[in-house]
Amino acid sequence: MTNTFARGMSRATELTQSGRLDEATALIRALVQGQPAPSDPSAGARQAHGALPHLDAPAAAGLRPRRASMRWVGKGLGETLRGIAAGGMPRPGTLAPAPIDIPHGAQFLSLTHRGAQGGRDYRLYVPANRALAPMPLIVMLHGCTQTPEDFAAGTGMNALAEEVGCLVAWPAQPRGANAQRCWNWFRPEDQARDRGEPALIAGIVRDVLRDHPADPARVYVAGLSAGGAAAAVLCAAYPEVFAAVGVHSGLPVGGAQDVPSALAAMRSGTRGGGQALAVPAIVFHGLADATVHPGNGRAVVAQALRPRSDLSPIAVTGTSRGGRSYRQTRHEDASGRSIAEHWEIEGAGHAWAGGDAGGSHTDPHGPDASREMMRFFLQHARTRH
């Protein structure tokens, strides 16, 4: 990132924080497009009304509603900046149950966690198939503009949980915490242990472990986009809680500390901070993702590999049933267990691979990310103490 770009982004942050959103919008737009910055407020206001294609502010983590057609639907950057400025303390309420079909004997509960950091609503899928006791627990962090119900419909993870016999928790990000319902992966106060959103999600895990037959050695977390970045942050903050992580179209830990650095990371990629991701990781990223740069997926894998020097990479290529070509790179230990996996999908954009078109932000043509994550997760369990 050039000095001019960095200085301009810093100025954009100041404008946003002072409420001068039109000027901030015009400045960021000019910086990204390599144009001279507008020199007067009226010029900024005139430019702010246009949509900025293929770029989004971190409050929405670049996620845009898209169905099977994968067509880009853009919003103005000014609207997204207003979403950042509107963020506040969450006010948990009751999630309205969605009309989701579940097998006889299964449950899709609406619950609320409350703790020192505040509260969050969440859904919990309890399978009818409870052959495994205690059961693995998967925490699923939705992307921007999504709800737990929408994310569940798009990923199909509850159906897989029924096959295997495991619990799935679906935390909900309210509009009071972020106007676009994005997890705030880029804010320092939401990147640390016992603070902010990591503490809230860890609190949900503790509630489920306390109240349901969940196995504390087999707790996993996965997320899409902002949710994927938040999942990586969560595992860096609580490596003793999670046995593995799945990051789909997300970013590495420490990849941003504020709005400008988040925009830059999404636009050009980042190596992240110096943290190691001290749990096994499976990463999916579309190589045609124009919202979160595919280099971010490589950076997440690099963080997962940082603590290990004993792994052997094995690369294979394939084509999904929907016609998407992909490259899968597994990093295996001496026993043949995959410790880190990287799935790079040709032609895929910013959407959950192999997802159901009944949910938002899905690409039904891709390889089945949900099933591959489930397979990867069940290889791993934390050492019991």
C-alpha cells in the first residue's frame, strides 16, 4: 500500500468518524480508482451517489446478495459507510423462528446467551440422530446481511449434522452491533480474548456445553466472509476451545485494525498479523472473488502452517459436479491426517461453494464446502486433559 493511499485512507476514516460520509465516500472511491482526490466537499457529495462496483466497506465484508446466477448487485459505498457509522452496542432480543423443515425428533431452538460482554441470540440445531454421545458441536458464523436461518438454508449444515449426529450453533449478529449484520472482524475491540464478539461467541459455546450433550474436545467453528474472518479471530483468541476452523472467503487474523486497512486487505489481500492460527484449518476461496481478494485465503493457510514444520503438501485437481474446476492442497502429518487444506475454485465468486440456492450468497456449482468441512472437522479433536 503506497503512502498516498495510506494517507488518503486515514483521512477517510477521520471523515467517517466526524460524520462527513459523502466526503469520505468520494475520497475512498478516488483512491481505489487511482484518481486524484476531490478537493472540495461539494465534489465529494456529487460523486458519492454512484455505486462502487466490486468493492465494499468492511462493515459488510464485501458480501452482496447473490443467488445461483452469481450476478453482482452493488450498493453505494456511501450507504455502507453509513452502516459503519451506525454501529453500536447490541441489544439482544428474541429471534423469530423461521419455517424450516426439520426431521421428526430434531429441534431448531431459539436461545439467547447473556454475559459480561452483553448478549447474543442464536439458533441451535439438535439432531434426532444422537448416536454419538457426547456430540460434536459446530459453530456457524453467517456473512453480512444474512441471518442464522438464511445461512442454515444456504449451507445445508443442519442436514449434514443429522447424518453425522452433531449439534450446530448459529449465532446471530444484530443490526444494533452492525447495520449490515456483519461480524466486526476488523475492530481491535473484537479481536481479543475476553472482549467483544470473541467473548460473546465463546460464551455461546460454554452455554451449549453446559446445557446439551456436547463434546468439549470436538468443538469447531466455520464462517463465510466476515464470518470467516471472525472464525479465524475466534480460534486465535481461544485455541483451547476449538479443535478446527473453516474459513470461506474470509481474511487472516490481524489483517486489519480499522476501516482503511480493512478496505485495503479486501481489495489487495493481506498477510495478516504475526499471529499463528493454532488450530487445524480448512479454507475455501473463489479465484474470481472480486470482493475479498483470494490472496487472503492463502494468508489464512499460512497462519495455520506457521506452528508446523513437519507437514507434507499434496495437491490434487478436480471438477465439481456443477462444473467448477478446483485445486485442493492438503498439508498432512506423518499419519496422513490433513492439518491444513486450501481449496481454490476457478470461476467462483464471493459465495458459499456447493450451497443451496434457497439461501443467499451461495454458488451451487462449486464443490460441497459444507460436506468437506464436516469431513475435515471430524478428523480432529483436542487432547483431553
